[in-house]
Amino acid sequence: MDPRDQTKSLYSHRILRKHMPELDVFRGIAIALVLVYHFFYWTSNTQPNRIANAFTHLTLFGWLGVNLFFVLSGFLISGILMDAKGRPDYFRSFYARRVRRIIPAYSLCILLLIVLGMLSLGGFLRAISFTANYNLIPAKSSFGPFWTLSVEEQFYLFWPLLILLFNRRVFTAICIGICLLDPVLRYITLLPGHNIGDPHQATYLIADNFAIGALGAIFFRSAHASKRNALRLSGALVLIASVLLAVGLQHGILHRTEPFGAAFQVVPFYLLFAAAIFGSLALQLRFFSGPATYSLRFLGDISYGLYLYQLIFFTLYDWAFPVEKYYGHFIEEVLRAFVCISVAIAFSWASRWYYEEIFLRKRPAKAKPGSIQPPQAATDAVSNSLSD
């Protein structure tokens, strides 16, 4: 069969499209979760007022926004690479786009941190070497959001090679193996005398977040991809997540105080994220492209810059309007969140469209007539979570 005919047959079901607003919405949800977590629970994890305390504890789950970003990255980056496999510019095209998308905003963020005195030399070296998720370089002051960018960049180093070297069946087995092995490795590293890395930040110990997304990318490019099968897959993931939560509750799965909880805590949640993403892509509801989700799509569009810049405005506000502790000052905490998030959104929007877009306009040259191109379903879509 002509490769072009095969590609056409695999995409005839139209689940993957040139633009998928569902993914914009999920990116918006992810960054919204991170924002509320940083500005409430991370700032003051409890409040004396009952209603304020309930709201603050609810924002605790915002830390899962990062894991949602990782699942999206696994899904989108794997799809882009699989679609480009076999092209002579496989590596060059991928890394050129990554550089154009990541480096401009990242460099601006680092520059702002240096000018404002928020980044030490060690923190700077961690940032430019993309090793902020490890403690290899001593640093007096670093910058929190950089650890996730380091994870993403390390993911970009080995994932393209895996997809290039192995056929789809072997790559599927590798992804399944990662999903099964990583929770076990996290459990082992938390046992006394068995430390093999930070179970929450070391790339090789959290790669299952990416792998579950990659399995979705494989499925949607297989001959089995259909709306019915996608919904069945989503249902199966929800069932597995529910069983794992039900069984794990008695073993402290919601807490990191014990090895079991720290090792398996995130698993049911990234399974639920994957189920929601896969199911929404299958259903293609107008809800995701309608006015009800406009705000989330907007946040998703600027999510990379917003993730980078948000804590800068957080810190500047605290310098200008210091409150020794936000415990018992919930109204002041809400005011700070409103002001800082609003300014961060405005700055991220300006950065996205008047600075970063300058670099993104430099698209790769069009292919010569007659050459085989990857389907545009994923390559023209926003190509990953944090940095696109």
C-alpha cells in the first residue's frame, strides 16, 4: 500500500483534526489549577474561617495541573514524532520548533529574574542546563517553575530517539512498561537505604505521566481508533483509576507521608486525565469550541508564558505589600491572587503575541511537490502543553 493511502485510511475517522480545541481547554484547566494552588494552598494551607479554610483545602489539588501538562505533552509530542517518522528532517524539524517555542519566553523569564535579583548564579546554571529538577548544582535561590521545564527538555532528548529506533509495537510495550515500572521505582526509592532519585521530580521516575499520553497517541493512530473504541478506552481508564483509588485509600494513597502514597498518589489522577482527554477527542462536543470554554482556551493559549511568569508577579506583590503571614488574612490573600493573576495574564498575553510569535513565524520551508508529509492532525495542533 502506498504510504499516503495508509495515512489517509488511518485518519479517515477524523478523531484527530488540524486544530483540537479540547486540548486548548485542558491546557487552560491545567494552568488554572496551578495558579489557584500557588496563590492559596501553597501560600497559606489553612485558614481560621471555615469557608475560607474549605476553599483553601480544595485548591490543594491544583498541584495536579503539572501532571495534566505532562500527560498532554506525552500525547502531543509522541503524535508529532510518530507522524514525522521517516522524514529526513525528523530531528532537525522537531528541535528547531522546540527551540523557537521554548527559548524566547524562557530567556526573557531568566533575564527578568536576574534583573530583579530573584536568581542566584547556581539557579541560573540550573536553568540554562535544564537540570533544575535535580540538586546537581548548588543554588542559594532558584525558581520553582523551572523544574518542570527541565523535565520537559529531558523528555525531548530521549523520546524522539525511542520513537525513531523502535516500531510501533515495541514502542507501545515500552510505554506500558514505563507505566508499570515507575510507580514501583518510586516506592523503592522511598524505602530506607534505597534512594535512587526524587520520586516527584526526577524525569526517569515520573516518565509514566508522559507514557500514558503516548499510549493515547499510539491508539489514535492505529487501525482500532474509532469513537466507540476511544470511549471504551476512556471508560476502562476511569474504572482502573477508581479501583486504584478505592483500594489505595486504606494505604494512604492521597498522602505522601508513606511510601505507597508517595509512589502511587498521582497514578489514578493521570489515568483520569488521560480518560478525559481521549474521551473528549472522541466526542468532539461543541462545548469545547463554544463561548462557555473561551476563557479556558484563552488561558491555554498563553499557558506556557503564564506558567513561567506568574511567580515573578507573586514575589513583586509581596515586596510591595508585605504581609508577614496570610493565615487569618484571607481577603488580602484573595486580593493578591486577583491582582497578580490579572497582571500575569496580561503580561503573558503580550509576551505570547508581541514577542514569542516573532520567533514562531519562522516556519520550516514547505516540502517539495510529491513528497510525503505527515498528517496535519497533530503537527499543526498546539504541539505540547507547557511550551506551546
